[in-house]
Amino acid sequence: MCGIAGILGLADRERVQRMAAALAHRGPDDEGIEVFPAEPAAGGRSELPAVSLAFRRLSILDLSPRGHQPMFNEDRSVCIVFNGEIYNFAGLRKELEGKHQFRSGTDTEVIIHAYEEWGTRCVEKLRGMFAFAIWDTRRGRLWMARDRLGIKPLYWYRNAGKLVFASEVKGVLASGLVERRLDTDVLNRYLAFGCVRAPWTMIQDVNMLPAGHTLMVENGGAPVVERYWQLPAETAPYPAGRSKPDRQEVVTQLRALLEESIRLHMISDVPLGAFLSGGLDSTVIVGLMSRMMDQPIRTLCIGYGSEGAVFNELGHARIAAEHFGCDHTEAIVSGADAAREFDNFIWHLDQPSVDGLNSYFVSKIARQSVTVALSGVGGDELFLGYPYTLATIRSIQLRARFPVLRRLPRSLRLGRLHRLNPWVAALELVPYSSEELYERTRTMFGANQRAELMGTKARRFSPLDELAASSQSAAANADVANILAQIEIERYMTPMLLRDMDAVSMAHALEVRPPFLDHKLVEFVSRLPGEFKLGDGRIPKPLLAAAVTDLVPPSILHRHKAPFHMPISAWMQNDLRDRVEDATSDEAVRKRGLFRPEAVAVVRRQFAERPRNWSNLWMLTVAEWWMRRYLDAAS
């Protein structure tokens, strides 16, 4: 895990060193700079533009100086800067060793030679999390790639014949080549979804390379962005005579893929551990790790003081830790901690988000004992684990099969009858369209609220064309569950959970690895019928549970999903109150000139009346403090 940066079209060591310095937290172990002056055309070769590359290293594999980057091939015609981990690098190396000379034990060198051997299609062979840039002097080509699920970030900017890239927005800005202008359309999107989605950023003309994409600039041409991978759109074909695969075969295959992914994600030359909340996902990871290690696993969990006792998962985590004999660490995070770390959190967040604070603190604590931590992120999206998912899917199916139910009143409330059957819970949602259902669960400020805030007509940004289409054809057995899972992965998990996790964990030079997001595992689960993942609603994530019945304590196996909350509301009323009031006061809002003060006052009043609904005011607070750091600051 590292930080990378560079400029195509400029040979400027001092400038690219500033970019590296902005990313120093990502790689405290080493720095590397390479500058390539422009070369005139010669021998039938086109003119080569100048290139400057920078790297900050967090040593994980081959801790020796041989892992220094930027790294070259044998004749120094190909150079790479690479952030991430390639888990199948040993197997790829065996394929390449007879044709290429290796000088290190790193996965970085494997990518260089894979590129030489297979060209840009080499990315299809990589299994892991990655963002890298390759400068190929033979072809005058800058080629960049980002992993399939978007675990590792990569930002870029192009203007006046120069292309600037870095692992974080702050690295791009440190080049001094980018004007710090807010993109108000992206601000509108942030208000809608609580995060900034690729390919946009909050800085106008600075882009994020989407997950599963590459970018190429060749011979001074325009950047070409191409997709090389996407989630499977259809369920897999099944043998003649069988409409669905045998469930026990599926469970057996799933267990094997889980074990393989965990084994690969444990490759490390530095101390390794795991986040452990006591939920099913993190417990599965720790349980499988425990069967592959001959020493106690270092596990970590955070809890809260009296103001957040209701959110504590320490007891559940303790059960799992004791069951697997872990070397377990618990830490209490207080409002005073949040206030003390607030400025650092905003700086390292890199892009505004409603999320990230919990990951910031668990990463900070984890780094005291490990350099690599495995995380259960992705399990809920892949196995449809969120509480609202089942009711949403059932309601869409009911609307399609029984149109008369759409006339049910929106005021319908069934209370404890929800517990009887997921179809009963779905009845409350039937009066709502699929777009409205998603807006109720994944939209922060609705279109009307955003219009009130920004004083202009706000776009609806409906993300559910696919879901709407599927709801219309649900009676024809469209797999609504898989479509919803894909939307959750692409439009919630990747832009919010993964992006935030990278930013705030790397603030502490901690590498976080998500085994549930191994692309082979994701492809396998995504191609299964949605009903396999839903079950009858009585057991959370029944497919995953079936694969680990022998592993996980029953009290955790049957425990229903509990959201990972923090007492942010209490902190906003106490330790962080000054920060909130400073950012959202009428004076601050008028000075910024983006929102109508009376509309922000409504948000403040709503929070005062119902403190549980803290997220909208928090989003405005985070956005304002982010703008002060990233737009107003001179550097």
C-alpha cells in the first residue's frame, strides 16, 4: 500500500516532490522520484513527452531496498509506480520467470513483466487491489489502471497538454497546476448521496478513474478511458434440466472460495490482524484466519463511552475473540477524541462524505499493533445483508404481481407484524415506486430539499433505471435481488465505503484488505440466483451462514444485522458543537454563498428537534470544513 503521483508533459522534480510530500502519510517508509526529460523523435520513433513520477512506500512485501519505486524493467524502457497488492503474484511470476529477469520479491515487478508479456491485457490476470501507472518509453505511452471493485483510488487532471495523477485529490492539487474551483453539480450529487461518485470529484475538472477501468495516453494524444471489467449482469447458465444449481454444491464452492480469498489476503511480510465487530462478516474472516495461523490473530474493536453505549459491539466482538483465541484489543472512542482529531479527519478524508469517522478511529488504533488489517467490508452488499434489502425486493415483486396493492395507503404501519414474515414488512413499502424506495434508504437530501438549499432546481439523480425496469418485469422472473446488489456495490459500497476506507486508513499508514471483494468470489456470488442469497428472511445472509455453520458461534450466526453506528449525534451536541455551529451559522453560510441561510437553518432546527436525524447537518458541516481546507487554503 503506497501513494503514487506523476505528471505527463512536464519534467519537474521539485513539483512532483511536492505531490509526493502531500501523500507522505500513505508511505512513510521510502520515497522515490524519477524524471524523464522530453526526447526528440529519432529512428522512426515519435517525440517522447517529458514525464515525472513520484512514489511513497509503505513496505508490505520484500521490505528490502529492492522494493524501491519507481521500478524499471531490465532495460529501463518500462517504469511503474504501483499502489496496492497483487495476491496471485507468485503464480504469475512462475509464468514469467523463464522469459524475464527478476531482481526483487515484490508484486510490483510482476506487473512490469506481465505488461511486457501481455500488454494492456495483463490487467485481466491481476487478482488483488491496485492502482498503478506505467510509463512505456518504447511506445510513448502512459497507461494507468484501477482494480475491478475500486478498492484503490486514482485521480487525474488534464489541461494544456499535461496530465496530472495521484492517489489522492490533495496529491493532484499539490502539483500547483490545478485551479481550486468547486464543481457545484458534484456538490449537488454529494448532498443527494452522501458521497462523491466516480468519475467526478468536488474539484472541477479533477476526475476519479472509475473502478474496473484503464486510462491511456499515447504519443501525446487525448486520454482514452476504457472499462475492462464489470459485475456479471445475468445469472449463470445452468445444466439442462436444472433451472437452479444444487444448493449444497453452491455452499461447498462458496466455502472453498472464501478460504482461498482469506489465504491470499494474508500474504504479508509485516504484522497482520483483522477488524472484529462481532458481526457475521468480520467473524467469518477471523474464524477462517484462525484455521490458517499457528499464533493468535490480532483483532481490534472500538466502543464508546456512556453517550454511545447503545452502539457498542464490544460484547459481541469479545465472544468471537474468545471463541477463536484472538489477541484482542478494545478501545473506547470519546467525543473529546472526535474533537481532537476533527481537523486531521477532514484533511485525510480527501473528499466530503457522510461516512468514514468510524473507520478513521479503528484504523488509528489498529496501526499501533499491525500494518495490515483484514476487513469485512463488502459482505453486506454481496450477500444482501442490509435490513431494508429484503423488504425492498419483496415490495417490488408484490407491486409487479399484484398491482392492486399499489393502492395501499402510504400511512400503512404494521408495527411488530414485521417479525412474522418479510412479505408482511414489504406491504408497507408497496405503495412506493422503486425509485422512491431507493430514495428512502440511500438518498440523504431529497430533490426538493436540495432545491431549497441551493436556490435552483436540483436534479433528481435517480440511480434506479435498472431497478425500475426490473420491477416492471418482476413477474417475468427478473432477478431484482441481483440488480439491487449490483446497485449497492457500484453506487454505495465503492464510492463511499471503499473510498472512505482507503482515505482514512492510509491517514495512519494502515493497509486494509477486504477478502469478500476478491473478484473471483464476487463473480461467483453475483451469478447465483438472488433467492439463494435472500432465503426466507429469518436467518441473516443465509447463503454465507450455510457456508460457515461449523465455524461461527451460533449467537453470531443467527444475529441480525446491526448497523455500525457511532454516537455522532451526541458529539454534535457536545464536543463537536462548536464545529457544527461554526460551519452552519447564518454568517458562514452567507460567506460561502452556496446555500440559502434559511434552508440551512431548517436543517439545524430539524436536528435540534430530532437529534437521531443527524446525517444531513453532519454532511453540511463536513462539506464546509472540507472547503476551508481544500478550496480556501493557499496550499
